[in-house]
Amino acid sequence: MAEVLSWSLAVVLAVAVVARGWWQPRLSAWWAVAGGRPWPWLLLGYPAVVLRMRWSWRRLCTTTGLAVMKSPRWLMVGRDTWVAGRSLRPSPPGLGVARPTRAGLRVRVRLHPGQVPEQVEAVADALAHAWRVHAVRVSSPRRGVVLLVVTARDPLTAAGGVRPGEGSGVARRLLSAVVGRLEDGAPWVVDLRRVPHWLVVGATQSGKSTWLASLVTELAPQPVALVGIDCKGGLELGLFERRLSVLATSRAEAAEVLRALVEEELPWRMTVCRSAGVRDIWHLPKDERPFPIVVIVDELAELYLSDGSREGRREAADCSVALLRLAQLGRALGAYLVVAGQRVGSELGPGVTALRAQLGGRVVHRVNDEATAEMALGDLQPGAVAVAQTIGEDEPGVAVTAVSGRWSRARSALVSPEEAERAAVRYGHRTPVLARLAPPGGEEAAP
């Protein structure tokens, strides 16, 4: 009976492989109609990948050097003779049970004594090729164990399939935004309460502006004050002007706005917290809590580059110091920073390197030079620098995102300028007035 079942399974798999050109496009259509339910993957793709994993695991480990010879064993031959020898069959690390996910599977591997996760990470591409999957990512949840996250197919290929608010089943809270989709198919959630400050880089037409539009569109319905700094005359952030409490369109205006933030708004919040005997605004009663502020800077280089004049150097220095102070003090006082630029490098000055150290979240779209990818990711995830450089011109919106010890490929939601403008108009009535933040031009702020 077991033999009959084995032959039947082999025939079914052979037919599925031969007819792959017929059923793959239809499965994609079924997937879309079913609202992304993973039944096609669970019924056909998952068993096939698991069989390939089990079939090739020992051979792969031997080829890539993950298999080890067992310790010498003594064998008694006859009555008085002991012979020492080594096992002729290498022993691979223990492969656990593969658990399916929406876009692939997860499996734990128990390492041999002396092995480290870096050895498995070095052969991740070989595993992906052997198992015919899109990618294999390696992490280590605890000592002696690595977790292989297998992505069967790239879920980032269709930009139009990633919409704002996707993954609404995810627990949402104030200052969190679903900005797209991660490589494993999960929603890409930017939670400013957890990671307060972000650096976003990308060349022209790489998707950086779309990422910012997706973030603002998600934050627009929330009780949050949005402050925009766009020194390109407001060409990018001007779309959201109806929802912005303040919009600075030149470096002089930006210097004034940032000065008001760090010299007036933040000290006032400090006084409120100190009077209430709390360490941050989130411990204040809800009706006494100031609005959170999200400062969005588009094109950081415009704030740091100077024309050589005395006034230009002074403005650049003021902006550099104010941004650094905002990043250092903002988390406890409810001020969050999102900084974007086409290129971020040490040539902008030492202030950029100091500011980068405060920006715990990183998003790197397609870049034109290795230095920008290294500047954005090298201090957090050196292994992700090479991955960021493989993003092509035909992949707008695709990025590498890194937070502390984790990184992933992702794609931002496709938000058109019209959609962004409609969201700003729709929620314009929720725009808070920041009385201590002087508007550009030096006009008197509303009470």
C-alpha cells in the first residue's frame, strides 16, 4: 500500500511539473480572486518544496561544507583489539519541520557544536537555487539554532497589487502606518512609537516619493501634527499642504521652523512632563497630552549644502544642529523625524553622520552609488548593502528596509499624486494648530 501511495504521489508531482506552464498563470489569477488566500501554495507549492528540501538536504550540506564528520569512535575487533576510525558518512545539521507561511515556509535548523549562523547565511543562495525558490533568509532565534525563512516567489513583482492600508487585520495604533508589503508577503508596518526616526534614500524615480506619500496618506486620518520641510519649493510635499500644520519650502524657512521646534515646542513639552511628574508625554492623561509631531524632510542635502556665503553656512549649521537635537530629544516628547534624500554621504558634513546614528529605521531604494547604500545600511546591516545595490530601474518602489538586527526587501504602496492630494483634502480638518511653531514668513501663529 505504501509503495502504491509513493508511486501515485510521484506521478502527481511529475504531471504538475510538466504542466507548470499551464497552471502557474491560472494559480496567480485564482490567488487574486481569492483575496490572497494561500490555498494554491499550500496544496501544490508547499509539498513540492518540502520534498526537494528533504531529498537534497544531506547532499547540499556535504557540498557546501555544512555537514561534519562525527567524532572518532572506538570499535572492538576480536577480544583484545580496539580500532579507532571516523564515520565515512558526513552528518548534516538537523532539519526541523517546515511550517508553511503565506508566501513560503519557515524551518529551524539545529547546528552542530562549533557551527555559527554565518556559515548557513553564506550558502543561502545555494539553498534557494537547489530548492527552486525565490530567496532563503537566515536568522538565529537562539544559540545553536538558525531559522530559514523561505520565500517561494517574489511577492513584490506587481506594484499595483500593493495598496494603501493593505493588511488592515494587523493590529494598528497611533503613529503606525502600513506603507506596503514585505518580501515574505506580510504588511510593511512603520511604527513610529517603536522606531521613532527614519532615513529614506533613493535615486530619482526609485520610489522614495511614493513611500513618503504612502506614509502621509496613512497618517492623515490620525490625530498627528505633520510638519513638512521641502526645500525644492514644496514640489513634493506641497501635495499634502492641506494636511500639514507647517510647510517650509526653503532652507531659511526650514531653519526657522526647526529652531521653533527645538527652542520653543520641545522645552514647553518638557515643562508639561516635569510638572506632571512623568518621563514622557505618553504617561500624561489623554486629554492633557500634546499632539504627536512627525517632521518630514524631503531632500536632506538641500539643508546641508551651502553656497559659500556667510548666511548660507549659518543656515546649514543651524539646520544640522536642530535636526540632531530633534532626533535626540524627540522620542520622549512626541516628536518624530523622517528624513529623505537622493544621496546621503559624509561629504555633506559631520552632522550627517551624527544624525544617521539617531535614525534607527532605514529604507534604501535604488541608488546610483555604493557609498549611499553603505551610509544608509552599513552601520546596521552590512549584509544588506549588496542586496540594495541589486535593485534595478524596472523595480520602482522596491527597497531594502532595516531595523536594528533585521532587514528585508519590501515594496511601498502605489499612491498616485491624485490619491495623496485627495487624502490631504479629506482629512484637512484634522490638521492640528501648533501655537508655538512660527509659520514660515514670520507671521503670528494662531493660538
